Amino acid sequence: MKSYKAPRSIEIGGNGGVKPLRIGGSAPVSIQTMWKSPLTGGDLESIARTLGGLEQLGCDIVRFAVPDMESADALVGLSKISSMPLVADIHFDHRLALRCLDGRVAKIRINPGNIGSEDKVRQVTEKARDTNAAIRIGVNSGSLPRDIQERLEAAVPESAEARLHSRASALVETAIREMEAFDRFSFDRVIVSMKASTVAETIEANRLFALRYDAPLHLGVTEAGPLVGGIVKSTLAFSALLADNIGSTVRVSLSDTMENEVIAAREILSECGKRPGGVRIVSCPRCGRNGFDVHSFVDRWQRRLMSMDRDITVAVMGCVVNGPGEGKHADIGITGAGDSVIIFRHGETVRTVRGALDPETVDRAFAEELDKL
């Protein structure tokens, strides 16, 4: 049994109305997503409301791309009206990092290797220290330093396992190189991510790192793909690493909505025992016995249910065969047969709605019973 380093604790936020968030140590694994469109030109108040909705779904922190000073100014403005800790994703220009740290931005994602001179690195670390912000080092398999990439390409490993180990080791070596730049300025509020586009490489790199270092790790599979493929890859990588107590924050990177990234991450963490509580939805896949439109009900209710601060299980079943019987463990459930909709608690029917089974009538009846819990 390998012994992995316990991650040190870093607290971000907590200033000027931003909620504090502890990362690493014994803190729960936090969920991150990334804003999917340019920040500039948007209604900041509307964006702040969307952030509130993401928070209700279980999101703890949101990252924004900051490619220019206009974006940096907008993120500073947003940080002043949102209570959620925000992350600035910056490449190359250290002035963008300094500008974001003028606001209440809680974390900067920037690598010393692409900032430039050592003096520029010093400026960023000093301002991050002064504002109690953290810095995330982000290493991807597609953006390794040239010398490491050339050495990797020149090597001829004897087996697929050796090739995997070489690529994972290259990610770790790159991360260590970036950390050493911050070490020179005694800056330890550092979070590290090493993302590959394959599950095995992602797992191997994070395990190799965690054997030697206690920096909190942000987990993700880069370019994970669309909804189904991306969730499968992320689930495999996260479950293996979380079982080893590796990982302090996660992002399920999908070619899909932010909401689905958050919901997927929340479900993975819950099934791995890292995110207790919350509403758990169980639903059948539907079949030829279908007497209740499971799909449309779940579509209407999923976001609302997962936004509730309740520790309950909700069953949505397609027929009476799978209804109260298979859903008897649920705190509340719903199913149907013929012209009736049945609402049950722990397998016992508490309400039957007959006749007018339009979505509004069904939803009203279910909401009334849900309020009684």
C-alpha cells in the first residue's frame, strides 16, 4: 500500500464579502466549473445571478478566462458583487494577474514558466500573498516545456506501461519545475493540476506527485469530451484517485453546460463518499411497461431538486412494477399507471392523482407532498 502525502490546507476568499473556502487538509473536496463564454460585454449582475444558481447546485468556485485587460477589469467588477470565490485563468501577461488581484479574485491560474522574468513572478507572488489569494499551477500533456517534450519524444520505451509512466513523469517534472519558481519566494499557497486527455495518464501523474508533495491537487481530465464520454472519463479518473485520498478540488470538463459539469462532479463525489448530504435522485431508464413519463419529469425537476438543501432520496419510476416496491428506500417518489399518478413515501402510497395528468397538475401535487417532508 503506497503512502500518499496528505494535502496541506489553504483557505481562499473570506475577504470583502467573498465566502471563505478551505482547500486541502480535512476540507471536503470542492467543485469547480469554468465560465463558457467571454466575460467582457456581459451583464455582470446577470452573471452574478447565474453564479448563485451554480452555487445552489453544489459549485464552490468558478474559473474565468482572462486573455486581456478588458476581461481582467470585468472580473474585478464581478468579484465585487459576487460572494463566490472566483479564479482568473491567465497566460503569459503577469499584469493581468496583478490587475485581477486588485479585486476580490480568490485564485489565479498562471504558470511561472510563461510569466517571463523572475521579477514578474516575484510581483505576482507578493501581491497574491498580500491579498490572501492562491495560485494554481496548471500542467497539461499538450503544453509541456520544450526540453521535456523533446526528451519525451526521443525516448523509446519498451512497453505501453513504460510509455505511460514516461508521459506521467513528464507532467510531474513540469509541475515541480513550476513550484520551484514559487519556492524561491517562499510562496506556498499553491494548488497543482496535472491533466492529460487519457484516464490512465491522469491517474499515474497525480499518484506520482502525491507520493512526494503535499500541495493540494485539482483533478481533471483535459479535453474530456461531450457529456457521456466526458463523464465516463472523469468518473474513472476521479474514483481511482479519490479512493487514495488524492484530490482537493475537481472539475468535470465537458463540451456541455456548466450546470451539467457541476451536477456530474457532485454525483461522482457523492458516490465516492466525498460529498455527503444533498438530494439524491434515482430514476428508472423507462421501458415498454412505461406508465409515467420519467424523462420529462426528471428534466423539469432535476435542477430544482438538486438546488435544495435537503438530505433526501427522490425516486422517479416509470411504472407500478418499479414504483413503490423498488423505490421503497426513497423518502419520496412518484410513478404512474393508466390515468393515475402515484406519489409515495418509503414504499407507501400517500397520494393518487387521477384524470388531469398535465405536467402542471403533476408538478403541483408532487411539490405539495415534497413540502410535507
